[in-house]
Amino acid sequence: MLSDLGSTASFDKSPAEASRGITLDLGFSTFLTPSPNPLRFTVCDCPGHSSLIRQVLSCRSIVDAVVLVVSAIEGVQAQTVECLVIADTVLKGPKPHARGLVVVTKVDGIAGGVGGDRWLEVVGEVRSLIKGTNMEGCEFVPCSAKEPEKYAQGVKDGIRGSVDLGNVVETRSVVGKRDLYFMIDHSFAIRGVGTVCTGTVVAGSVSVGDEVFFPRFRRSCKVKSIQSFKEQVTGITAGDRAGICVAGLDAKQLERGACVGTGGDVVTVKEAIAKISRVRMFEKLPMKHGKYHVTIGNDTVMAKVQFFGAVEMRGNPGGGVWDSPDYLTQEHYVDGEEGGSGILPQWGILKFDQPVVCRRSENVIGSRLDTDEKCRLAIKGDKTNKMEQGFISVPDRAAGERIRVSGSDEKGKVGKGKKKGFDAPPPPPPASKVDTNRVGAVEKDKGDGIFIVSALFEASDNVKLFVDERVERVGGGGDGRVVAAFGKAGKCKVKFEDGSVKVGDKVRIVGK
């Protein structure tokens, strides 16, 4: 009804979708608003079932608005509540107005139509549901698929009105400069051509001829061609929908995943720290060591969650990770004071059943899919730190400094030092000391501003401890940062932003 052009996966295709009138897979389409200032909107029809939640979460940085669809006949259902939780998560952050729209469908099937008793009942029910979320105050628009010419323009106008265009331009500019992160939603093979991966550029940009890295296969492939909504293009950037054609990959093995241009922003984690909030609509209190289906990055995996820090964060819910030297462990999630919002952010240690590939900063949603509650999404938050062998990396501290989170004693404390009645954890491994006067050499240009640098470290140094250290060219200029180790001989990958560095230049570490 809205679309001017559909992608290869825009419409319901399976027999179940056709016979039951439901959507089981992601669908993408687009429409162009009229002149004098035309804008192209890409619409993703996303079912609410858990296997596709990760697609929405991973694309959070380019979601400009959310359309919550509610049937005028059925009203609010369990899926409506869960979709609202997801919308509230991806729309998190500063907003000048409600970045959402509620579309009430099937208005042709209710007595009194728009403005009648049933319409007012459904609108009131949804308004109560969205109170306190990022969709509070949004517009309600009627719709009926049986009368598209009557309602389509109103829905399009509502979508355009819910998007803060100034914020979109600013956000795209920032996100477009990051490392490439391309979220795949479909893939297929074309005989004699290659494998086509259709998806969304979540961050960064990519052009024909670039190398893209597939972390699940640990291999890179060259982009042969790019097509966006049936038009051949030479490059795409953050927010664009497109299909990229590569050679040498089996489309049947790809499924949904991500390919990235550089590996600096993608990590593999087994344990992580997240700042967590309870989902208001989840009626049971999340418990200590409870197991959840945790959606993070491109994966949904089982994980145990250990909550801590509610008391310390009560007066400073927006504080940093380690504002206190020690924390109280908790038997369950601790709600806020009565009379307040009741939702108190606190820290959680996520222990995954299997390693997860994700970006350094990711949205997290924990679900209890084994319950019959009206909302099965229990917790939400942001991954902030990676844990390795019980230690937590602290990016804003001195190079090599790490903090250990130990088990609790009888007083329920976790901390980083020796306390009365508390056995101090073993100290972290000693950090490598790097001579800032040591000069390294730029050996190889890997493209996209990434260079291989030698001689900045000894072979015995743990280069991983110095990721994000600033590097500059000897004599000035060429500002860059260490992004990863390279091999086992002390070499590293450094990303330079200004484009002035070349092979053969001498560089040195200058600190954070």
C-alpha cells in the first residue's frame, strides 16, 4: 500500500504467509515523498517473533522512526507489547519529539469506524501502553488495506512527520565514518556471477572493488558489483539498502549475518558487562543466575546474568562503569524506590553459553521464551565492556589497566581490592610497558586507512592491551589509533584518519 518499489524480499512469499495473511520473514520496500524536497524512505516489515529481533537491534543506529501496527479488531496483543519494547530500545537517546507512529489497521471492520467507540477504546489502550516510552506522544493514523487510496497518503505523511530530518543528517554523517558493518538479511547465488548478499549498511561505507570481511568464515572477498533498489551504484553508505555481489562464498551457508570492511569494531566475546534495565511490561522479577535468550549482535544465545551495582547506582544511574571500588551482589534485579519509575539501571555480567560475534557497543535484550507472560522480553540494556578470563577491559583507563570482578563473600561484596572478610582476587597479569620513544615503520597499506606497522612493540608484548592507543607520524601529523595485533611478532594494525600516512613513514605511540 505504501511502496513504490519492492526489493527481492519485500512481500509475503511462503504458503503459510499467503494462506494465513501473516508475515513470517523480513520484507523491505521503499517510497519517495513528493517534490519540492523529495525523500526516499525505506520500510522494513518486521514480524515480532524472536528470531528476527536481532535484525532490528543490530540496525539501531540507522532507525529513524518506528511504526507500531495495531489491529482495530484485535487491539493490543502480546506481540504488540514485545514490539513496543524493541521500538523503545532502538529509539533510545535524545529526541526533540516522538520518533514513532501508531497505525491502527482494519478500521473498515469496526463499528463506527474512525472516531467510534471501538476506535477510541483501542487508541486509549495503546496510549496507556506507550506512556513513559520513546513513543509517548506519537500520532495515531487509521489504515485499511481494502481502501489504500483513502489511507496511504496519511500514513506516509505520518512517517515523514515522525522523522527528525536534522538528526538524520547528523547521525548519518557520524555513522558513515565508522568501520563498515553490513547486516545481511538474505543471500542467493547467480550462476556465473557470484553470491548476492542483500542487506543494510549499519555503519561505514563500501564501494565496488573493496574487500569485505566475513567474520563467521574468517575470510575476505572483493565486492564485484552493488545494486540498490534495482539500480547499479558504485558505492553505498550508512542507512542504504543494497545487494552486494561477491565471489567465492556459498549462499546456502551465509544465512543471516554480517560482513565488515575492517575488524576493529567487531569482537568475539564469551562474557560481557552490560548496563541493564528491567522491561516494565515483564511481570516477574529477573533473578540471579537466571538464564535468558540474549539477543546481541547477529545472535540469540542462552546466557546467565549476575546482577550487581543497584545500590551504588541508585544516586547516579548515568554513572560510569567503575564509579565505586566495590559493589553489592544481588539475588535478583532490584527495582527503584516506590513512588518513582520503579526501573533502576544496574550492572549485569552476561555469561554466554557460546562465543558471540558483536560490535564493541551493542544493544542487548534478554527474553524468557519459556513463559506464558504477555511480554516475554525481560531485560534490556547496552553491552559496555568485554570480559576475558574474569577481567574487564577499561577503555578509559591507563593502558593495560584491568579490573577483576570476583565472587561474593558472606557479606555479598564484589570488588577489586582486599577488604575485611574478603579474599582479594589474584592480581591481573602485568601490563606490557611500551617505550613511547620507540619508533615503528609503516610496512603495508591494507586500505580504508588501515596500515600494518612494525617495531612499535616487542614480540613478547601483549598488543591487545594497547588497542586504541594514539599513534602519530614522527615529525607530526598522521593521527591514528592501534586497532588490533597483527601476527605474533609485535606488529599491529593502525588506522589513520587523515590520509597523509604512506608506506615507509616512521610513527610512534603518543598515548590515549
